[in-house]
Amino acid sequence: MNVDVVDAQASSFTQGDGSSNCASDVAKPADRNANKVNLLGMTRKELETYFETIGEKKFRAAQVMKWIHQLGVTDFNEMTNLAGALREKLSRVAYVAAPEVVHREYSNDGTRKWVFRVGEGAGSLVETVLIPADGRKTLCISSQVGCALDCSFCSTGKQGFQRDLLPAEIIGQLWVANQSYMEDTPVGERTRTVTNVVMMGMGEPLLNFEPVVASMQLMLDDHAYGMSKRRVTLSTSGIVPMIDKLGDVIDVALAISLHAPNDELRNELVPINKKYPLVELMAAARRYVERGAPLSDKSAQHKAIQAKMAQKAAVTLDDDQDDALEPSRKKHVTIEYVMLDGVNDQPLHAKQLIQLLNGLPSKINLIPFNPFPHAPYGRSSRNRIMAFQKALSDAGYVCTVRTTRGDDIDAACGQLVGQVADRTRRAEKWKQKIVEHQNANTSKLDSTAYSTSGQRREILRTRGS
Ligand code: SAH
Ligand code: SF4
């Protein structure tokens, strides 16, 4: 595994196009970019309006979006289809910057993690995880710093809520992940690598509604990431009114963190259940599924694809087109269910879950509990999880078990942030020690032995041990 704690004093941290994105550039846009606007988190509509307000044509928005999101270019001077005067103007009034990466881990099995600093202090860190599986590369994105909802099995909940992420900080996670595959690739040959996004990192996405929706609009926009709506999933603990609101403004896949099949147990595990109990949550899930593209749209799409196939044109079907070819395939909700030893994993719970889901088009994903320090639960045994899965499958449900890949890197949400915060504090202590040492022994000190890179190696070595 390639672990990198990015030290603010380390000279350069190359990401993406390898040009101007060294950590300190991205980290401190405030000085150079004071009074400028960050274009990274703007939707197409917002960017069109922005161009009009600076006296430019609307269509520039689509051009600039392609440079930023598809080619990973942040320097306006590299946007060669813009006139020189416009590039110069943009450099004066705007900038493009993702949040600062303070830590990254690239595992040999392809898993990648990033920790971003989105403010001052160890509490202002969020994480993003990329998991490759079955030919897909799925990115798990955070929506808030911490979370206010305090689910009893979740380490993010234990950190409390710090603040909502801005659109640039949310979409910036996807931008950085794609960038990490573009390194050393000439601009003209760059492609976006992330195939799927799940809003399952830190935070409750429906409690940071507008920035999350704006970011998902960028994910779906053909001029930005152009992802299929079935490949963008929002996961919620069940903020009922916001599920309806979500369905009003965007059509993405929905996952519900259920974790318990009755109100008594769910009140304990997911306290927001006291406000929005199961009967209301299930009704909202049903309403969400019943929305979606009308069948007539699908059959039009179906005909178009068949015509293409008849012409023997090279066609790659994405999930939407699959749906069009198979209109009977219904939209569904993914039900997430964390497996807590002896708490929610008994045969009676499986039976109650089957009754609860009756009539709701759903797929169930069992998540083996990811322990964290002082967690009041244990992970259900393999046998218990298999028995639970069998009960649901026998009742006709598609039920999968989330695999835990390389436990060292596949920490539960929020866990990695805790480790990095510890290490950052350790690094601070180190620096303090060095200063004390220098003050006491100025004449004797061999400065090279205490260089920043030395500290950095020490951090990496400690982690590896
Ligand atoms: N707040 C949203 C999305 C972020 S949590 C939600 O709750 O859905 C993403 C998923 O990780 C949720 O299903 C959550 O229940 C699960 N999760 C949180 N802590 C976990 C842990 N320690 N082990 C396994 N899954 C966990
Ligand atoms: Fe928040 Fe989701 Fe964690 Fe609950 S499970 S505390 S809603 S991040």
C-alpha cells in the first residue's frame, strides 16, 4: 500500500494534470484568490448566469465545464478554445480549486482513499474512498464535516457536526479522484475513471440539500461527468420530507440506511427514527420509487437503441439504456442494513424485515459492522450474516453482503479521519519537540536529522509498523 501524509511543508504534491495543483496552491487559495469566484462547484445554469454577469456568452459555460471536469484543467491559460482576452479576464476574476488533500492511501487492490482539509484544526477533515469492483470504480463521497444524527454504530456520529460542505468541496472529491488517474496523461487523452458515486461518506446528504443536489447535477451533466442516473446513489438515514423534495428536483438512485425492522430498535440505532418513524419512511421510499421516467419515454429510448443496434453501430449500454431495453425492470430502493452481533441479526429480525419491505421494490445490502474504538457493538458472525441473507433470498429479495476489502484501508466511515487527526497531532508534537531541542542545543544540532522530510518518513514508518 502506498501511504502518503501530505505535509504542508513538503514542497510539492502532484495531483491530476501535474501542473499547478501542488498542495500549497490548492490549500491556500485565499491569498491569491481573494475576491475571486471558485468555478468548480457551479452547475451549468449557475455558470451560464455567471458568464452573463461578466459580459460573456452563455455557451462559454459548457466549454469551461469540459476543461474543468472532463480534462482536469484548472489554469484558464490552458483552455485553448477560449479567446486570449477571456482567459486573461477569467484569471483575474475566477479560479478553480478542489479542497486540499492532506492524506492519501493507494492500496494494491486498487482501493484509494483521500482525506481533505476543509478548514482549520484536526476536526475539519473529511474523507473519500474509491473502491474498484466488478469493472466499476465506485467513489464514496462525504457531504458534511461530521454528522448531527448520532447513530449509535457510526464513528462519524461520534464526532458531532462541524459544518456543511460547499458544492466545490463535494464535487471536488470526485474531481480529485478522477485527477489521480490522469497523472502523466496528456490533456487530449484524458478520460474520467470513476464510474459510480455513492453519497455514503461522512454526513447526512439530505441535511445539506442544495450543495448535494448541485453536485449531483454536475455528476449527471454531459458537459461535466455525464454519469448515468442509476450510477449516482444518495444514501439517507431517513429524512422523510427531504426524500420527497429530492424526488421533485433530481432522479438518482436512493439508498435507505434502515438497520432495524421495528421502531423500538431503530429508535435506538438511528435516533432520527423518533422524528420520522418506519411507517412514514417506508411510504416516502414507495413514493420515490413510483416517480421516475414514464414508460412512454422508456419505449422511445428503447426504439432508438434498437435502431442503433440494427445499424450494427458500436453500442455500449449504460444502466439507463439497460432499463430502456427491459422496461419491466423497476426502479428500486437499496436497503442498507448493518449487521450488529446479537442486536439486529436474529431470525425474528429477518422475518420482520421481510414484512416491512412487503410491496416496496427493493434490494438489500447487508453491511458487516466496521468496528471503531469504544464501539458498543461487535460484527455479526459470518454464519449469522449468511443465515440472514438466506432468509431474505428465500423470501424473493435480492440480498447482497458488502465485502470488506483489505481491512487496513477499508475503515468505516469517519475512521480514517480519526487516524489522520491522531497522526497530525503526533506530527505537531514532533515539531514542538524539535523546536525545544533546537533551543536547548543550537550548537550541537545536526539539522538534517530533523528535516521536514525526516518527520514525514517517521510518520509513514510509524503507520507501517
Ligand atoms: N448519513 C447517510 C450516509 C452516510 S453513512 C446514511 O446514514 O445513510 C453511509 C453508510 O455507512 C450508512 O448506511 C451507515 O449506516 C453506514 N455505516 C456507518 N457506520 C458504520 C459502521 N461502523 N459499520 C458499517 N456501516 C456503517
Ligand atoms: Fe450520520 Fe449516516 Fe453516521 Fe447516522 S450513519 S451518524 S446519519 S453519517
